[in-house]
Amino acid sequence: RALYYVLPGGKALRYKVSVGKDGFQWSGNSKIGMKKEWPDWRPPATMIAREAAKGNKIPDYMEGGPNNPLGARAMYISGTLFRIHGTNNAASIGGAVSSGCIRMMNSDVIDLYDRVAVGSRVYVYQ
């Protein structure tokens, strides 16, 4: 499970990531539509309901910051509900654990965020 940022000349930087758990994985291509530092989190109603059915209460809004599940940075993938974002749970990196987003270590997502421009192409392969 890796994200590759392709550099001019064909070389690439490799970052370890987490991806969608079974039933939440997806593939496709798009572009980065927006970027945010310390993003707010508004989980979709379906996620709130799904977690409630398991006995977990999650808020419908969480201000950005170190305790926010989206971590230090987020890059929003156009045409989807998904993001490439950091995490407040470093132990989750490397697994298939998300609801479809691509999750990175905060230090890695900050590095990638500084390199990626709005409009950059994104290709997701499972």
C-alpha cells in the first residue's frame, strides 16, 4: 500500500499509506480539487449511522487540529467524497482500514501537500 508522487524525469517518491477497508475500496482517476491545512471534518451521515449501529458515537463536525482524524493536511479528490489526508492514528498506516480515503503519516502528508498543486492528476489502483 503505497502512494507514488511522480517527479519530472520519471522517478518517484514513495509514501506508505492506508486505504479503504473491504467494501470501501475504489479505483479511478481524477485531480486534486482543493487543499486544506488542518482541515475540519464533517463525516457523511452514512458514516455516522454506520458507526452508531456499532455502538460508536462520532461527531457530525470536528474542528481541525491534532485530534482530528484527517490529520495535518488534506487534498480533496474531485468528483468523490475521498481525500488524501493525514491521521491522528499513526498505527493505522499500512492497513486497509479507511472508509475509502487514502491515509498518510502527518509528516508525509505535509511533504506531499507542499509538492502537489490543485489540479494535479490522481490515479488510484487497487
